[in-house]
Amino acid sequence: MGALDVSKVVQGRQGWRLITCIWLHAGVVHLLINVLCLLFIGIRLEQEFGFVRIGLVYLISGFGGSLMSALFIRASISVGASGALFGLIGSMLSELITNWSLYANKVAALLTLVLVIVVNLALGILPRVDNFAHIGGLISGFLLGFVVFIRPQFAWINQRRVAPGPQAAPAERKHKTYQYILWIVAAVLLIVGFTVAIVLLFRGYNANDHCSWCHYLSCVPTKKWKCNSSPTTCTAMLQGNTLNLTCEGKGIYRSYIVAEATQDKIDQLCNQLCS
């Protein structure tokens, strides 16, 4: 139905799932939470920058969240717009930084945004929450904010309102130097980052193989819950196109019809069976 299934994205070349998963949700409660968050975050941004730029940040951030999720979470299915929403939050932070001189209460606004980001990322370490999508969306939105939310300086705006004359002051630049630098650096990082991530994903790269501790960014196990960061152990028997799986921890047995029983597919089905 369009959920982010890494095996289908990589082996089935169904890259469209990186986008369609943003529009799907795991139930009515999940949908309502994301709708409310979008209303609180999106209305303010849309009023200031318009729906085109906000829509661009939303979609690209959601795609970035899906990419990071696919690189780190290999054996489960992911849905939801949380990565896109975190992208909007990240863009608010970069918008504040790039337009720093235009704000009156700079420090208060910065501390508020940082607190919101930290609290929401902390909630993401709970089980069954895809915090990698949050992180990927946040980084994508943060970089995009430098590119699409750059504002002209007040001096330049006022200069355009004054009629030219013999006593006119020296021309003011539309943007400050640091704004141009941030724009260029952010644009380069976005292009390079997305390109590398897409290439690695479709080559079957598993980011956990080179980062043994990264799974803690999405879930931290405690006495009250387990994360199951690695696929649950199953006994697998393949007979033709029929894959017979037995969850060793629970003794649950089920048969699946699969066209190609790759290890990623077996791990995914095993995780679903034992969940």
C-alpha cells in the first residue's frame, strides 16, 4: 500500500515508497497527532513564507527522513509524516539563525526551539517510534531553511521605499555575507547528502554495520520495554516459493508465499511474526 518496506525499495526497486509512506499512518490516533502538529507548526510558517516553500520543505524533509530510516531500520515497516514535521521544526531553527539580525528576542526564540527539538527527539527513543525518520527530517529541514527562508535586510527594504536623489545613501546589499555563505554550504550539503544516501540505499547498504551504537538513537531498552533493534530469531525453511517461519521466542509458526526469500525479507517477516 506504499509503506516504507526496505526490501521492496531495494530489491523491488520501488523507490516511490520513500515518498508515499509520508501520507500513511498507523491508525487514527497517529494521524490526529500529526495533523495537530502540522496545524501548530505549519500555519505560522505558511503565513510568513507561503504554501509553496512550506510544501517544498515538507516533502523534501519527509523524503530525507525516509532515506535515513531505510538506511538504519531494515526489518520493519515505517509510515507517518513525522520526518516531514521535524523538517518544518528544523527549518524554523535555521530560519532564525540565517535571519538572526532581524529578530528582537533572539535568545528566547532559540532556546524555545532547541527545547522543543530535544523533547521530541527524546520521545523518539520509545519503542515503535521511528526516530531515524525524525532525525533525517530534522537535518533535511534544517539545511533547507538556510536555502528557502532567507530574508532581505531591513536596510535594503527601506532603501527601495525611498525615492532616489542626489543625497541618496550608499546602496545596501539585499543579504548579508553570512547569509550567502550559509545558503551555499547548506545547498551543497543537501545535494551531496541526498545523492550519497540514495546510492548507498539502492546498493543495499546497512548503516548499522558501521555504527554499532546508532540503534540507541531510535530506542533505548529499559526494564519496562525491549527495543528489538535486531531481528528476532526465527527458524526458516524454504520449500519452493513457500517460506515457513517459526518464532523461537514465542513458538509461533506461519507460512508465507514469497517470490524471493532474501535475508532482508526473512528478517522483516520474522520481526512481524514475533512482534
